[in-house]
Amino acid sequence: MFVRVKTKGPYRYLQIVENHREGKRTVQRVLATLGRADELAESGGVDVLLKSLGRFATQVRVIQGYEAGRLEAGALRHIGPDLVFGHLWKELGLDMALNRLLMDRGFEFPVERAVYLTVLHRLFESGSDRAGERWRRDVRVDGSDGLKLHHLYRAMAWLGEALEASEQQGATPFVLRTTKDLVEERLFARRQDLFSSLDLVFFDTTSIYFEGEGGQTIGW
């Protein structure tokens, strides 16, 4: 059954019609004429009929309840960020590089997942680790359900942890080599070939500043 509009002169009438077969033909049979479309719209007759029929239609009742504000979403989580960048994360080998460095450490939480969460957050929104922990509540990130804010802090501390003196070769006079340097070096080694060379390095200077004599020239 369905509703058909029947035009008669200047007026349009709403009819409830059903299809049925007569031999090899399908013909329409009018079950009821509801009235003029303009009068039904003005009086709200169509809305009354739909609400009356809606009592017997589960999906319509749910939609009406939501539109009336009687239903609230239990949870809304975005899956796109993790689906896209999770694939890139593994393709680049970041998960393997981090987990190999973590093999001899006794962390009781998945550090690699904590690092991934902070990276994913910064790709979509600027903000601190605290903001990232709040952001995670609305985003599905594989393996991050048990992570708390202090886990993100500890993961960042591990990345900034200074290496042993025997691994400080190549350190600059301004900063020691840290775990982060090992991650970068392993990623470079994973993708290099016989002809790879390192000619140029890009780095973020957003939070870099200089104090004392010499800053005027070092900053250029």
C-alpha cells in the first residue's frame, strides 16, 4: 500500500492505494480517499494519521522519540582517524620500532598505544596530553581503552629519556640524545636503500626559543 495524489480540477486529493494482480496485469485499487491535500495539511490531519499508524511501526516510533528529545545517544565515537592513520602507522613501521625498544622495559601499560594516541590527537587537534586524553573519549583508537592520563605522561617521559653515555655519540652541545632519537634512526634505517643519504632535516620550531648571548644569530 502507498499514498497516491489524485488531481481533480484545481484540487489534489490523497488516496490510499494498493497494487493487485488481475491476470497478467498489475492494477491499482483505491482503498480510501483521505481528502484534499491542502485541507489535510492545514488541519494537521496527515500528521495525526501518521502518528496513529506510527504506534505499530517500531522504526517510526524511535525516530519520533529522537526528534521529540525523548531519546539520547548512549555513545558516539568516530572511527575514521584510527582507520586511516592506524594503517599508515603500521606501514611506516612505527609500531615495530617502538615495541622493539620497549622489549626490555617493564611497563604495565601499552606504551606504543599511548604514543600513537598522542600522535593521532595532534594530527587532528592541537593541545596537551590532557586534551588528548579527553579527545580519546569520542574517538575509537584500537588498544587504547585502558589508557589514563598518567600513562600518556609516562610515555612522553620515556621518549624524552636520555640514553646511556655510550649512546651519546652525535649529541649536540645543547641537548642529549634520547629514546626519540633511536626511534627516528630505526625508522630511517628501515626505509633506506643502498643509495639513501640524509641531506636535509625538517624540525618544528614552534616552542624553541633562545636565551642569553648569541640568540640573535643562532635563531636565523
